[in-house]
Amino acid sequence: MSVWNKLFSAVKGGVNEAAESVADTQALRILDQEIRDAENALRRARSDLAGIMASNKSLQRRVAEARDKERKDTESARAALQAGREDLARGLADRISKTRTEASRDEAELERLNQRQQQMIKAVQDTEQRIQQMRREVENVKANESLIKAQSAIATTQSGVNSKLGNAMDSLERIRKKQEMTQGRLEAGEELAALESGSDLDRQLLAAGIGGQTQSADDVLAQIMGTSSTPSIAGPKDQAALERPKDS
């Protein structure tokens, strides 16, 4: 692959990553909007559910009132029959019939609304759970995205720090080598100067214990005193002369 192809591939890859990042960000925004729309729909559903529950309560009261009215009219009809007032009992029977018809109609409507109410309650609960789950997932994705960005920033910073530390260590190593080289040159110069002045040879003789011995004043005085008090040792010729007998 040529350099231009590699460069084009790298640029293309960067563009794709940027496009994917923008698309992901846009997807999160769309998802947030969809969640908000779902929450608005859920609020409307709750309002409708509240209306259905209110209607159920009203129907329950109407059915209870109708049954109570039916019970009272039935007792009154019995009392009228016992009193020989069949006409009153018939009128009460007609009213009881109408009351039962209305109560039966209200009970049928109440049963239908109860079924509708249970369905809506389940739908609202399911929707609430889905919205909560979706919200948690979106928050987790956002948190992970923020964490990844933070880790990337730390990694980039750490890489820069490591690079700077590496450069600093390289600089210190170069300085140390220069110092060692300078020190070596100075020591070599001193050795050359010592060779030229002969002091190096004297130093080597002293190190070997040859020559260069110095004596203190006490040592010199002791030697002088020893020389003056001790007779000199006679040589061979002097010894022979001493041993010859003297002439009489």
C-alpha cells in the first residue's frame, strides 16, 4: 500500500469514527426525546385512568343507591299488600322494575369500565417500568461514555507525562556522560602534566618504598651522637698491625 493510500485510509477511518460518534450522540438525543414523549403519553394515560376510576366510583354509588331503593320499595309493596292496597303495591312494583332495569344497565357498564380500568392500570405500570428501565440504560450509556472520555484524557495526559519524563531522563543521561567525559579529560591532563614534570616517577618510587625517605631532626641527631661515641671498626690491615709484636 502506498503512502497516499495509507494516508487516505487513515483519514477515511477518522471520518468514519467522527461520523459514528456524531450518530451515536444524535441517537442518544433522539432516545431522550422518545423517552420524554413516552412520559408525556404516560401522564395522559394516567389522567384518562383517573377519569375511568371516577366514573366507576359514580356507577358504584348509583348501583348501590338503586339496590337500596329496590329494597325499600319491595318492603313498602309488601306492607301495601298486607294493608289491602294492591294499587299501591302495583305502583311500587312498576317502580321496582324500572329501578332494576337501570341498576342492571349500570352494573353492566360498571363491569365494562372495571375491565377497562384493570387493562389501563396494567398498561400504565408496564409503561412506567419500561420507561424507568430505558432511562437507566440511557444514563448508564452516558456514564460509560463520560468514563471512557475521562480515561482517554488520562491516558493522553499520562502518555505526554511519560514522554516528558523520558526526555528528561535522556537529558540527564547525556549530562552525566558529558560530566564523565570532562572528568576523564581533566584526569588525563593531570597525568600528562605529571609525566612531563617527572613528579609521576617520584610518586611511583614513593609508592614502591624506594628513595625519597625523609628523616626528622631527632633521627639525624641520634645518628650524629652514635657516630661520635662508637669507635670505628678496624679494617684487616689495622688488625694485622695490632697483632705484630713490637721490637724490643
